[in-house]
Amino acid sequence: MTKTKTAVIVLAAGLGTRMKSDIVKVMHPLAGRPMVAHLMDTVGGIEPDDVAVVVGDVVGDVSEAVVPYPVVQQKERLGTAHAVLQARDTIGDFSGDVLVLYGDTPLVTLDTLDAMLDARASDIDPAVVVLGFTPADAGDYGRLILAEDGSLESIVEAKEATPEQLGVDLCNSGVMAIDGKVLWDLLDRVGNDNAKNEYYLTDIIALARGDGRTCVVVEADEDELIGINSRVDLAEAEAILQDRLRLDAMNNGVTMTDPTTVFLSHDTKLGQDVSIGPNVFFGPVVDVADGATINAFCHLEGASIGAGATVGPFARLRPGAKVGETARVGNFVEIKNSVLDTGAKVNHLTYIGDAEIGAGANIGAGTITCNYDGFFKSKTIIGKGAFIGSNTALVAPVTIGDGAVVGAGSTISKDVTDDALGVTRADMLQVEGWAAKNREKKLAEKAKKNKK
Ligand code: UD1
Ligand code: CA
């Protein structure tokens, strides 16, 4: 049997008024990227023959987020049926299955879409397969009204529903698999005589039934069908997605002491036997190799961490931080655009920016690479096995040679050669007995004062 062709139309033109935002709704991020980008990833999984993303005025951002798929513009937002019609020129006459997805319902899974396409291919040949769910709170979702035989009779929007219909728990997720042969004809017949004066996609169910065709419901879990209309929904969707990402990580061999406090990005890569403490935040583009440990309260973004390395607690790795194998980054250390070679140690209270730190080097507490002079950034290079004493300022550009030692408290603005000692420190002055004499004198003054 040859596979039925599939076209996908993603509706993403809605204003998202309830978000109260200058950002188009589908561009609000989940796990570090626009919600619509998550959906497009899933769309890619079904290997569609044709795709059109229906967008509103602000085309630019959305078209970037949905690359490589083409966008079509819906100039006026006249409703979901009208939105689907905008894809007519792109999709054309299409005899296969047309999947309609909503950009604000981005968590739907590939398995569920496959189940819908399977239902479309069943012997009863339904005109429309609707993805239904039973949310904890049916709220504003459209209600799925079933016929006695269990097939779908119609979809009623909450605004139009009778009290009895509002009592129905089974709701419309918005996702539909439609017989391409009848789609455009059904849409041409949808009117806008309703509470919102919109052309409702949901009306095609009753129209198809009127034509003698069957429509059916496939059900899925609320967790993949939440429709994001407000910031509260956005936070709920984020929580669902984070749960999925954590589960995936743990199933792939990552230990999380308290998973619910670990925040992952859609692209976080965690190797086997990585161990993550509580309250760790992963921004975009972080890669952690096998056996590395990220202790509690770390903030990582654009960083790569080598096998067996240890980071934190309380470390901040910013974009371009590359922590080598078995290297150690300790508490209150910030690293940006720098490479820490194998086994290097930066354990306490330090800023490393625009630097290269050689293998096995030890950077003492309170070391600062002074990488910025207010105008330009400069580089600090520290050789392998070098030792930087505590409370040192390394004024870049500067190079510390292999095996060199920098004395604590130094301000280093010239290069230190291999195996040399570099130290800038005023000579110590010691006055024998001074402290004892001072103590006597002060105690005497105090006694005199108290007598008065
Ligand atoms: C819609 C469904 C409702 C369903 C719910 C699921 C209709 C009439 N109602 O309601 O049955 O329970 O989704 O979340 O379909 N859009 C456009 N152009 C438009 C209007 C909407 O592209 O002119 C897009 C939006 O960007 C959004 C999607 O279509 O991605 C749904 O639109 P929205 O206005 O959020 O519909 P709901 O009221 O949530
Ligand atoms: Ca919606």
C-alpha cells in the first residue's frame, strides 16, 4: 500500500490578545524557543508532502521560526476556517490527508498525529478526524457533540453552547485530519453568523455530516493539547514541556536529585551518568559530556562541559564557556567565552572572561581577568600547570607561561614567562612589639575615659 500523501496547515495568525503582549503569540518561548518552533519539529516528524504556515501581519519573526516551511499571510483575522483557506494556493487541489494544527497548541506529539492519520485511513473513511481531549477545566474550549453511534456530530464553541452542551467534558483541541478531496468545498460553505462573527473551522463537521460523511474523534491526553491563550497557559505549557524534557534526560541515564527544580532548554544535551543537583538552570545550547557533575544552583548558557568535569555549586557559565574534561569550576565563579583545558581548576569567587586556561592550571580564589577596558575586550592566556595566587587581577591582554606562578594579590599587566614567578606586592614591614605596646596604650586611654 502506498502511503497517503499528507499536507499540513499550521494556523498561527491569531493576535493572542489575551497574552497582553507586543510579541505575536506563537513566538512566545517554551523551553528556550518559540512555541511554534516546537510544533514545526513535530510536523517534520511526519515527513509531510506539503506545508503552509498561516501567519498574520508580523511575518518576519514567525517565518524565521518555521524555517524551512513556507508562510502565507492572513491579512484579516476572520476566524480559523478563513485562516485555513489562506493556504489554498499553496496546497492546491490535494487528494491526500490535510492536517490542521494550531500554533498555540504546540505540545501535540507525533504518536498522536500518527493515530489521527491512521483513523483517517480506516474503512469508514471519515471526512474529518478531530483530536479531542477531556481537560480538567473545559472553559472556553469548543465542545465535541457525539452522535449515538459514537461518531462526531458537531463542534459547538463555548460562546454558542447551550447549558447542556457546556456540560460536555469532551473538548476540541483544534487539531484535525481532513480528507483533502472535500476540504476546500467544505470551507467555502462556512459562514460567520455566530457570536464572534468569525468563520469557524469547527463548522465543517456539521457540513460534512450533512453531505452524508462520517466524522470521528481520536482522544489524547490534556498534557499535549493545552491551548495557550494567556501567560498562565504559557506557564502551564512550560511545566508540561519541562517534565517531558526531564523524563527524557533521566531515561537516558541522567541523575537528577530534585528533577522539578531543574530547568532545561529544548536543545540541552546531557551525556550518560551526568548528575545534576537541585535548582540548576540550562539556557540554550548547553552540552554536558558523560559523567560530569553539575552541583546545585548553577546557571548555564551556551556552555560545553567535558566528561567527568565538576561545576558548582553556584557557578555561572555564560556563552562560549568550554570546561574541559575533569576540570573543576567551583562556587561563585563566572566564566564567559573561555576555554578551561583538561583538569584545570577554578574553584572559588572568580571571573574568567575571554581567556584560555591550560591543562592542570590552578586559578586561586578571587582571581579576575580584567578583559574589558571600557572600549575593547582583550585576551588572557594562562599556560598549562600555571598557578595563579588568590586575589589576582590579570590585566588583559596578558600571557602567563606554562608552569609559571603568580603571587597572591598581584596585579599582572605584563607577560610572565614559562616557569617564572610574577608578583606585584609592596614589601612587608614588620615592627617588633608594636601591637603589644599599642594594646597597652589603648587600654589605658579607655580606663581613663571610663573613670570620668
Ligand atoms: C479554537 C477552536 C476551539 C478549540 C480551541 C482549542 C475554533 C472556532 N475554535 O478556539 O473549538 O477548543 O481552539 O485550543 O476553531 N487563528 C488564525 N487566524 C484567525 C483565527 C485564529 O490563524 O483568524 C489561529 C490562532 O493563531 C491559533 C488558532 O488559530 O493558533 C486558534 O485560534 P484561537 O483564536 O486561539 O481559537 P480558540 O478561541 O482558542
Ligand atoms: Ca486558542
